[in-house]
Amino acid sequence: MYQPQQYKKDDPEFIFKFIQNHPFATMVSQSNNLMATHIPVLVEGRAQNFKLYAHIANHNEQLKTLKDGTEILLIFQGTQGYVSSSWYTEKDISTWDYSAVHINARIKIQTTKELENSLKKLVNTFENKQNSPLFYDEIPQQMLLDHLPLITGFWAEPFKIKGIAKLHQGYKKEDIKSSIDHLEKGDWQQKLLAKDIKEENDL
């Protein structure tokens, strides 16, 4: 990951919270060529010491690259968007603001029991946010038994972690405020980006 010093975000608390808030990751691994799959990845443990877990469909070709000890790259991306220099007080170069976390990790394939526990945590994590949740234990048992053999669960144990948040740090305050005002009038992602820029710059 390219990390200019002013945007570097390697603080464990930032990383841990970022993964919790942006769990849909891109998983990259190496075969004869690079391969990638987009999957939800959850974090377990504490900010100073955590591991990740996920699962992949058995008919996904990338599964062949995932063995115990295999290195993968997990890319978690936050809100992002174009910031026009036409919003500034003086002419300047436009830019793109974003945040992301990259984690290099080693795979450990889960047992069936570990996979089942992981699925339960995954479902319950997101069902907790629903008005009428359907928790894992409420899904018909036969449906779960039919589904488990079709997927493979794994742990991902990090050994290199990098984060970045390029959110207009170092710009003039009036230009930051103007950018926030314009983004808040945009679509949902621009509104979220405006919120991140505001928080990063204590506005």
C-alpha cells in the first residue's frame, strides 16, 4: 500500500474499528495468476491481537489457492469519492479522497464445527441490525446441513497491516468546509465521505 505520511493510519484501534465498519473485503491470492473474490470478513479478538474469518464457495476457482499457510491479501475499503477543486477558494488540482486497510494474512482452514460457529456469528452480527431478525438457529436445520458441504471456512492470521485515510488533511480550512458542504448535497456515498472528512479534520 502507498502510504504518504500525512495519511498513514496504522493505529490498531483505527484498523480494528475500520474492519468492523467495512467488513466486505476483496481477497487476493496467487495461483498461476492473481485471483480475487469479494466476501464478508469478520474480525475476532482485540485491536492489539486479532484474527479474521470468512468462507468461500467450493465451486469458486480461488479455493484451490487456499491451503494452510497460504498468504492472502485482504483489502477493506471505506467511503471514497472525487473532490473538485472548483469548490476551493483558489484554483488548484482536484483529488480523490478515500480510506482503506490492507492486511496480509496466512490461511488456516476451519473445521466443520468452526465453520458452523463462524456462520452463526456472521448471520447474527448482521441480523442484529434488522427490524425482524432471522438468526442462524432459526434457519431450518436441513437447509443448513445441505449448505455446509458447499462452502469452506478459514481463519486469516495477519502478519502485515497497513491503513490509510486520505481525507483532505493539510488543506485550508475554508476549502475543507466547502468540500464538505458540496459532498453533503450529493449521493449517499458522498454524504458518508463528507462525514469522514469532517471527523478527520475535527470540524
